[in-house]
Amino acid sequence: MANPYSAIEISDDSDNEQPRGEIVEWMQALYKTLGAIQTKGKIATFKHYQLFINPGLRIEGHSVVPLPLTEPYAEAIKSLSKPASLPSHEAVVDTSVRNVWELDRTKFEITNPAWPTFLETVASEAAKGLGTGAVAVKLQNLLLCELGAFSTQRKDQDATKNPDAAKNVIGTLVVCLPAEHQGADIHLSFGDQTCSFSTAPSSALDLSAIAWFSDVKCEVKELVSGYRLALSYELAEITPGQNSARMVCGWAGRVAELLRVWPSKYSNLKKLLYPLDRSSGAFTSLHDMAGRNRAVCETLNDICGEAGFYLLLAAVTHEEVNDCGEVTVSSSLEDVFTPDGLSLTVNESFNAEKEMLGFDLKNRDPDSDDDENLPPWEACEEGESIRRYHDVAALIIPKERLMTLIKREDYGGGYNKYAGVYYPPRVSTTENLMVMIANDLERFPRDPKTRLAASKVMESLSAAGTLNGPAVGRIAKWSLKNDEKSLYNATLALIPSQGPVFTDLANALDEHLTHQYAGMEHIINWNDWLAPIAERNLGMAEQNMKDLREGLSNFKLGLTREALVKSFNGWQEKAVERRLESERSWDTPELSDAKEMRRSIIQHGFAKLIVRPQDLYIAPGTPATAVVPIDTMFLQCIEETYAIGLPQEASTLLTATSTGLLAMRAMWTDKTFKDLPRTIVTKLITPLVRLIQDGKAASVRAVGHLLEMLLRGIIESYIPPYPNRPNGWAVQARGCGCTDCLQLSAFLTAPDIQVWHFTANAARRKHIERVLEMETDLFRLETLRTRTPMTLAVTQIGTEYDRFVKAWERAFWEVESIVRPLRGNVVKELLNDENYRNLVLLESHAQYVPPGSTAGVKREAVAAEWEYKRPRIV
């Protein structure tokens, strides 16, 4: 392999106006360096094994050593061992190693015949992590570390001092057997690459394996308790691969070196694309990549973030138009994904000659040709021919330029007439962008370019209204934790003042303020933390007050510490009073006989005050200005009736409304009113629960009966049965029903066929491609040009099971977002315990949710468990 540092040298001049020739040389150097990367490896690897084979160690004069290691056997091993030393120092005591004992391989044996097979697995996984080829292992010795054991920084010597003795030896594999201990962390380094591993946390019951290259320096920290027992092996190379840390780090270091001069020397260059191998399978995420594509992109992913760039993955189309001998080429980005596989909508066109490394179409056959099926004489008559070339590429863009690439629009769903299937809308570009920014902030919390990029994104989205989604909350919580106040305020302004994201943020602020103001909660200036919420919707008096009250009430549900709640309550009352005083459009009615007037209105207008299903239904296409907020008016009536001292009248209204809605539940199953149950829960019952929590209304049993029926209907209509795993490769049939599509369906529904070859003319092949082209997660399409007509090869690379599971999870989280605000003692009392657990906590469905999911059934906030406040009497 060539020397990774053989590419051209780049000077450190900071002149931004560089001649085109120098930029070309720099791009060629980067292209050459990336082209040299074959596999992605590390200087060392580490893995725990909870399931493992006991080697059956037997030492002279003793039975098999028990695992975990006991003290008597540790002493027995020590009595037969000698102090460990570096290989080149065998004749002297090595002071760089202390309290480490070495038992020669001739003085013990491994008796379990299953051990070699397990060891082969361990070695194979270690080789994969190091990025080398196949390896063989050779047992060296048994090592015992006792209290106080350590070794100073050193590296293996044999490989350099006696090459013949260490032929093909590339490193060391240490297998730590179960022996409980604390300390003795292992620190490995090569140049500026470092890593640290700890065997202590799982040492009592698990086996751990650590491997590193021979030129890596190894240092073992002091063992503070217990023993560590390990088998030491040499790693020898069988098939060629990366055989040293220098080789692993060399190409990556050169790529990093080249990228770091980009911002200062070539600032006019907006982005770069590096073409990947299109035949290597999926490209939409690092996880799905394989072979060299994965090695290159993982290397870039490791480097880009720290060097001030984002790495994206792109599908590219080049269109070459030949108009009577005049050739023009245009290039566009068709699909762009984050390394985690999240799609982004981008500005499509770009200049491939200036922005794509190694761009050259001269020696390539087109992937599609408009003249492919025309006779030569007809193709000539046309005068214009169009050839298309498709690439997949790694896209590198400076962090500060990210928003110049993003187009602010969402992918919509729709019916694909070729596939005969409906595709739901994809997750919005904005939410996926938030996920990428949040991941980058958490990965590089101290990087100023990362913080600046996040601020620019938030600033550019300031006119987008509120944004829902957990990633926005993650950014706000990160900025809170890292004292980025401006970023916190910009993000908080985008978070809606209701829903789980806002409640989670309140939890984070609860912890932050408790830590910062412990014992001094009364001095907190809440304006410093909630100003964006308090200032939202200025100039709209009634809507402003409604949003302010809802936002502050939702926030309080996330506070769990009584001292903070008390401090917040005082500020909340003053904030509402100040807002009331600041609004000039409020009328002040005469209130001398208000109580009797309201009682009379309720008695004589009772039928008109009750909410009916049709009052909550909004027909599609209804202008927002024509919508009458009946739900808001009804809840305001209930609140004011309680406030004025008529609790019985308010309860009667609630009971009549709940009973009436329940009596008309036949409407809920009508497709015209399919969203009505959700509307009733979110717009009527959820705000009512808040009123009851705040002591502004009383609980009535009829509301509980209505809520039970509504939630049962929502769960039944939203959440399908959990999907079963498929049989082999079989998926649902697709297509329009023509003869070719019937052949396709026969292939798709066959459980034992993964590849299908379809030989036909271009029009018939294109028809099949259109059926499958949107489903890159399931199918890989390739045109084979070995014969005429050509052959379309369709390879299944996935099944619909993951898609069905994700659809089920989306449905679950959709319902979870509906019931989450209902959790608390109010609803627990309205429903019996079993109904509350199944319909509100969703316990019967939550069992299918993957462990460790960031969203889920959360504990109820302390604020929701308080005793109800007594109604305020005016």
C-alpha cells in the first residue's frame, strides 16, 4: 500500500482567493487519499461477553480453576508464576510492571474442547474491529494482576527487534476471565489517537476481550481491589489487511489534514461530493452500508464533525444533453440523507465539475438513454439525445453553510399508481434537521462551529412557527445544560406550549434550577427562563391570554419540586396580571348582578350551552376564520361558572354534555367523523382535566364514562395488532395487474427467492422500476447489459417487517401523545384502576415498545398528584 503521506503538500497560506489550479490539485489530493481507504479500523477493540465458554484452566497440582476466580486459586497461580516483564527484559526485573504475575504456557492447560471454537469467534470479532484481515492466535501466557498491579506506558518490542520471531504478528489479544476487581483500566494510544477500557464493571461474571496493534502503546492503571486473570495471545495475520495502528491512522489523518485547510484557503467552495461504489448495496445510512463504502463514510463521519463539517449521503443524477453536437451536462441531488438515515429536502442542482471529486463521464456507459429503444435512423432524426448517469456520493459541507443546502419543504405522501400502494408522508425535513443538529451538539459539545451552526439553524427557522418533535427539546435541554442562553431562548421560542416536548423541557429546567438555586428558589427570575413563552402571540388579546394560561399550566405539570412550584406560582399570577393590565381590548362589564344573571342564562339557555358532536366537527377545507371555537367557549363558560360561585350549575352542564356525546357515539364510527373521538379528547376533555387539577372545575362521573368509550375507540382505530415476522423473503404483491406485474408479484410473494431477472425492452423494464423505485430499503435495482434486450435484476435486501413495526410504533406513539396529558390522579379517579392502566398508561401495548426508547410511559409529575384545590368563590 502506498505511503498515506505521498500526496501533495498544502501550505498554510490563508489567502481565500486561490487560483483554480491549486484548488484542483487540492481536490485531486483529497480524492486520491479517500481512494486509498479500503477498510475502517481502530487502534484497539474491546468487547464484553455475557455468554461465553469456560476454558477449563488447569494448573499443575490442582483441579480446574473455578470462575469467577477465588482467592485460594489466585494464590496457587501466583505461587507457580514469575513477575511479568517486557519480552526483551526477561533476564532482569522490569520496574515498569508491578504486582503482575506471569505463568508460562507450559505450566497450565486449557481442557475444554469447545474453547478453540469460541476463541476463534473472539479473534474474528477483534480482527473486524481492527479492520485487518483474517487472523490466527497463539497462546503466550496466563497473567494474574493483584492489588496494586500496574504497568507504565509501553509497546510490544518483538515485532521491531526480532522480525523473524514475530513473523506476521500484528498485535495482542487479551482475554480477561471472570474475576471480580476494581481499577486496572487499560489506556491505549498511538499518536493523537487514544482509547480507554475498563474491565471492572462486569468483571465478576463476564468475560472481556481486548485487542490492539503491536505499535500501540499500552498502559494499565493501578488495580485497587480483587484480581484480574487473563489469557494473553499473539495475533498473527493470515490474509492481508491493515496490520498496524500507523496504517489505520495514516489515511484518516491525511484526510483530516486536507479538510482542515478548506475553510481558510478555499472558502468559496460551498460543498464537495465523493462518489461511492453504486454496486455495494444500500447507501441511505452508515448502518446499512457495507464494504469500502462503509469504511470511507465511517472515516469521514469520524473526521468531519470535529473538523467543522457535516457528512451527508446523496443520490446524484447527471444529465448529458447532446443537441446536434453541442453537449451540456447538468447535475442534481435527488435524495439526501443524514448518516443515521434521516431524509432531508435540499436545493437540487450543483456543478459536478467544480464540486464532485473525480468527476468524469467520458468513459462511462449511461444508466438510461432516451434513444435506447429507437432505431439508429430515428435517433439521428431527433437531433437531441439525453443520457443520464446515476451516482451515490458522500456529501461534505461546512457546518456554517448547511442552511444554504436545505430547502424548507416536507415530503408528502400519496398514491403510487405504478406500485398500487399508498405511501404515508415522510417525517418532515425540519424535524430530521433538528435530530442531526441535536446529535452533533451532543457529540461535540465544546466545538464553537457546532454551536454556531445550531444557532444559525434556529435563527433561520424563527419564522417557521412552533416545531414539535423530541429533537427540538433535546437541543433546548442541551443548551440549558451547557449555558448557551441565546440558543436556549431561540429554541424555546419554537417549542409548542403543550405536549410531551414542553413537559420534558420543564423537567430539565426543574433539575437545572434546583441545582443552581438550591434553597434560594424564591429569588428565581422566571422571566429569564420563560420569556419566549410569555411573549408569544402579542397583539391578540384573547388568543394571547388563552395560550399564556395553557402554556404556563403545562409547564407547571413538569415541575416536581415543591419549592420550585411555589416560586413559579407566585411569578405565574403576576405574569397573568401584567398581561391583563397590558391588553387594551378587554371590555369591563358591569358585575353587580353577575351571579344571578349567569344562573338565569344557564337555566333558560341550557340546551344551547350543551356541546354536541357536530359542534366539534370541522369539515375539510373550512377556512380558519370560519371556525367557531365551541370547545374553548364551553370550557370558558365552565371555568367562569365555577369562579362566580355556581359549581352545581357547572357540574350539570358537564354531565349533560358528556351524556349527550356518549349517546351519539354512533357518529364516531362514521368515516366522515373519524377524527371526532380524538378531537373530543384533546380539545374538550384534556383542557377540562387541567381545570379540575387547578381547582377551577369539579370532577363528574359522566366525564369518566365518556372518556373510557372515547379512548377505547381511539386505541382500536389507531393501533393495529403487532406484526408477525415474515416467512422468508415474502412481501406483499405489488403492481397494476399486467402480465409483467403478475410475474413480479409471483417473485415478491415467494419466500425462498431473493433475486429476480427480468429480460425485456426498456419500456417494460421501466414499468417494473417505477413499481419498486421508491422502496430502496427493500429492493436494489440493477440493469445488466450482457445481452439485448437488457435484463433488470431485482434483489430483495429487506422485508416489510421492519416497516410494519415502525408503522405500529408510530401509531402507538400517536396514541401515547393523546393520552399523555391525561395522566394523573384526576383521570385515575374518573376511570377505575384497570382502565387507567390500559387506556391511559397503555400498559398492554407498551410491552412491545423497544427498551431504552426515548419516548414512553413516564412517571406522573408530582404536580398532577396534588389534592384538588377548592373552587374559588367570587
